[in-house]
Amino acid sequence: ATLPAALDTRPGEPYVDAVLKATPALKINVLAVLGENGLADDWIVSGFKTGNMVVTPIKTFETNQTVSVGTFCQPHNCGDTQWTFAYQKQSQALILQRGDKVLTNAQGTKVKNNLLQILKMNAAIDQMNW
């Protein structure tokens, strides 16, 4: 038996760097949250300007609002520098996670538990070995 072709591949999804270029509010929110917490490392600021960072395709989750999830990290050093984010474009709610560290903007604080659940679903999907 073989899988239907549609199950064999994932649909084309934009990568984080393309979404950051197309969605300035996301870029501003990420940099603001990291900056407020003293975590806007030079490689992040530079990577957001030049695109020189490792990124993943965006995954979209539909809840009561559309939530985009993606990751970015420092080239050749992803392990301890990888950030995963969940972002609701409509409300601009944002959550960022790296290991046990979880950061939100003001709107993200209001829906933190929902966004954390989406990050958990995203991690489970990533481990399914697509």
C-alpha cells in the first residue's frame, strides 16, 4: 500500500525570514520582547537585517485566530540559540521560547496558555519525522 500523494509531502510554507520581511509588526514585536529582556543578541539584530540566520518554514495553526509558528537560530550554533515563536497577526500576540525561557509581549500575556499549547503541538509535529 502507498500513501496518497497529498500525505507524502507537506504543503509549501514560507520560511521565517520571508515572513519577517512581509510582516514588519512581527519583526518589531520579536526584537522588542528580546530587547526588553536583554536577549537581543548581536546575531539576532544582524540576522533580522541581513537574513543571515537559520530559519524554518512557518507552520500555521487555526484556533479562534490564525497562529504562525516558526524558529530561528544563529548559524552553526543552533542548539543554545534557537528561538521558537507563536504569533497571532490579528492581535499581535507573541510568545517566544528557548528551552525553559518563555517571553511574551503584552498581548501574548493575555493568551499565554493558548500559545504555549500551540508551541507544544508544534514540537510534537516536529518529532513526527515528516
